[in-house]
Amino acid sequence: MERAVKQGVLSLYAERRTHPSLVRGRVKIEEHSLRIYCVGNPELAETLMRLPELLLHPACKTIKSEKKVKVVRLPLRIGRTITSVYVKQHNALFFRHRLGSLFCASAALRALSGAATLLQEGYATARPIAAVEYRRRGILVKSFYLAEEIAGARTITNYWREHVLSLKGMERHLKRWTVLRALAGLLKSLHAKGIYHNDLKASNILVRDKGTSTDVVFSLIDLQGVKKCFHVSKRRRIKNLAQLNRTLGNYLSRTERLFFIKSYGGDQSYDRNKKRSLIRNILEETSRQIIKEKSRHLITAGASAYGCKNPENS
């Protein structure tokens, strides 16, 4: 199934024949062209044509709502069952994004490709359902990515606070080292296989217990930035480590952060000079990301104060 999804997405980009597991459809709705890519569920196409209306359903719960991105959870009938589904809506607000959509895939379609990449390589993620694009004369207006909810999963920050720090004694000691070692192993494995996630912050890593007191399963979400490349550069590896340090590091002690870096570095972490250089690079990148995040918030707040609808065009 996972390999079939990946092959289907790749053939879609190359404009070759579509794999049977990936059903592609195009419908004209007034002035819009609606493109639907269903993963193994062709009967969903008719339902997805009413996607904007589905977001108004009383059972629909808004998780995140911004001008550019909106995330909701809603019940969706897939076959004979009602499944809890997450829908991420990407709005193409800026002219450069709309112009670029003539040559590049939408965020929803990139997320579908990212999910296929992870599943093919054996990593866990929310099972992809479909990608939907609304275009006007070929120019992207908005896109939707749909994936099943991962039952029992929490973001790694919530899991750490509620399921690790709440433990006592030896159980807590074993749990925290196991989780950190497994997370470092996941990141190291991704990089070794040439897989790069450009937004690997804590909120995009879900965790659930595997069934024992120590084993856990990580699932990656927000996949439009997942790329398969020949080699993950040092700059990108440092960026991922800094993203985790910036978002998860606030809940870790200094010893725990050093243990995570040591687990990721492997043999090179025993070289004192390499270890110091790695830590220094991570801290510098973390500071850069924090400054960039603050600047973005200030620009957004300033634009709102002056009544600017589009800070990038002001």
C-alpha cells in the first residue's frame, strides 16, 4: 500500500499514467477547476467536491485558524465507517505564491508526496486520504490535505509533560532516557536515509505508547516540507536539531539535552571538540530561529495595528 501510494504520487508529478491506488479527478465548479487526488478511495471524490461545506458541519472542530492555514477535525464517512479526519487548508494569499503554483505543486499535494515518502521508508505518519486543489485558470487559490487521525497520539511536548514528568522514581528515569534515545534515533535515521523535514518542531511530532512502559512510536505530521534527497547537508541537520531544541528543549534539563545530542551524534559525540562544535552550532541556529520568529510576530502585529491585510505587500 505505502509503495503504491509513493509510486502514484511520483507518476502524477511526471504526468505519466496514474497508479491505481491514487485516483485523480478534475471537475469544473463555476469559475474554479477542482482537482481531487484520492488515495485508494475513488468513492470519496463526490464527497470531497463539497469540502468547504463539510467544514461548516456542527461536528467539525477547529484546531488552528489563520489567514494562511486552517486545520480542522471532522468525522468523514470512508466506505462503511465514520473516520475522524484532519483537514489542513492552505490559502494562496500572495501573488508570488499564486504565480509559483503554475510551476510547483500545491502544499496539499506536497504533503501527500511527503506522506508517501515516509511510509515507503517505513516511518509512521497519519494515513493519507486525499489532496484537493481549487484553481482558477490554472492558478492555485487554495488546497486541502486530508489524513486520518492517529488514535491515542499526543504532541511530544504534551506527552513529555503528562506521561514522562508525571512518573516517579526509576520508572521516570527509564522512560525519559528511552524517549530521548528513540527520538534521537528517529532523527538520525531520517537524515541517514536522506529524508529532510523542514519544520521539525515539537508540535509536528506525535507520540503514542507501543504497549509497554518504555517503548513509544513517533509519527511525523505537517509533511508539505518533507523532501527525499541524496544527502542531508550539515546545515539542514543543524536546523532540525535547533528546531527541536527551541520547541522541546524548554521542557528538558541541561543533562537531558546533552544526552539527546550524544544519542544523535553517536561515536562522534565522544570526540570533545566535535561535540562542542555541534552544540555551539545548535545554539547559534536556535538563537537565529528565535530572532526570526520574533521578527515575524512583530511584522504581523504591526501590520494588524495599521490595518494592513497583507504584510508582504505593504
